[in-house]
Amino acid sequence: MNYPERLSYSATPPDFGSLVVQRRRWANGGLLILPKFLAQVRARRRTETPVRLAEWLLRVNYMASLAWASVGLVFLLAFPFDSALLSPLVVLAALPYFLSQASDLRTTGYRRRDIFRIYGFNLILLPVNLAGVLKSVEQALTGRKIPFARTPKVRDRTATQLLYVVSPWAILVFSVVTAWWNASAQNWGTAAFAGFNSICAAWAIVENIGVRNSIVDVWLGLTNWMWVPVAAGAAGTTATGEDFDWEAALYHGYPAVGDRATARTTPPRLEAETSTLPSPIDSGIR
């Protein structure tokens, strides 16, 4: 059953760097759960309670739509459409989705035009979603669970990794160049689409990342190689004499249960406490 009221509240990550960690974690896992749903479909068919078409569409869309939507968006951004290929029917096909989402926004207290902010927001999160999807594929091929990356909760701003702060600007520059190139060739359909992407991406970058923060994070990403880890037994040693990289735990989480290669990073005093707890990945927490 779907209960349409708010049952609990949670805080959105306060900055783009923390949000990247959260959304990359969310993007990883949907494709891995899909085979379990297919197994459930077969089991329910044997019990004469088959999965209905509506449930098929709902569940598959929830688990796999991020993968095909991300790949499809890359295709739309990069493929050199001409006026014959970019038919107005493409826009009309997407119109019901945007109208229904705009209606949902209005019902929940937002503005209908916030749909454009959401579109731009998803544009700049495209590299993050693709990274999560690729992690799902890697995990499916290798069978090795990746560490659970917790969303950083720090007092100051969390710096964004170099790839995820440069990629939104690359999308913006590419859209501007595409709009200019197609306008020069009088390919007005593609020029309008690229111009719309430029406006939405620029809006999302300024609103969610910030120009100044982008410069700072790029500088940190380019100079990060200068920093070296503290040697064991040096100033990073805790009062109890234990060496533990708390920064790595904050940004990357603890290793998956049973991962002996990196299990040494878990503090001894926490091993007893965490050994009886389920893995966040196993328990379905995202």
C-alpha cells in the first residue's frame, strides 16, 4: 500500500559535496536488486499470484530507470541531431511526464516552475548517477560488495571531488557550444534544446555548487596529490595508541563485512560492536 502522507522528516545534505556522496550511493544498487525481483516473479507465478503488469512497470522503473535515463540523457546531449531527427513529437512524448511532476510539486507545496530547477539539477548530477550505475555493474560482475559510503556530516562545507565539480561545467560549456554551432547552421530545434540545457545547467550550478566553491574545489582537487598520509605512530596516533584513518571512514565508510583486504581499518574497539550488526548494504539502508 502507498500512504501518501509524510511519516518522517530528514535533512537534505547541506552542500553539494555531501550530496554527491549520497546520490552516488543511491544510484548504486537498483540494478543489483532487479534479479531478485525477477526471482520473486517466478516464485509468485508458482503460487498462482502472478505479478500484475502495473507492478511490473512500477518496480522495474524504480530499480532501473536511473540507468537507462542517465544513458539516454547522455545520448540526447551528445548525439548530433538535425531537424529531421529532433521531431517535435519527442518533446510531446516527454510532456506528460513533466506536467504530472509539476502537478505533484504544486500539490506538495512547491511551485510548478520548480520542474525546471529539477531538470537542471539532474543535468549536473548526471556524472554522479552514471558513476553509481557503473558501480552496480562492477559489483554485479565481480560479486564483491563495495564499502558503504556514509553521507559526510561535518560542520564546514564538504569539498566536491574534482570529477564531479568539473563535469557540470563541462556540460554547460558543451551545451553553449552546441547551441551556438546549431544556430549558425540554422538547425533551430537542436539549438533551442541545447540553449535550454545551458540555462538550466547554469542555474543549477550557481544555485547548488556556486562559482567560488567550484574554484576552491577544483584547486583542492588539483593539489590533493601533494598531501601524503601520516606515517604509523606519528601525530595521527590516537590516545589509545591505535592508528585509524577517520577521514577515510567519514568519506568512504567502513569496508563491507568480510572484506579482509581492508578490514584492518576498523578500530579494534569497534570490531566487537560492529561484528554483530548487519551490513548497511545487506540491510537495505541507502
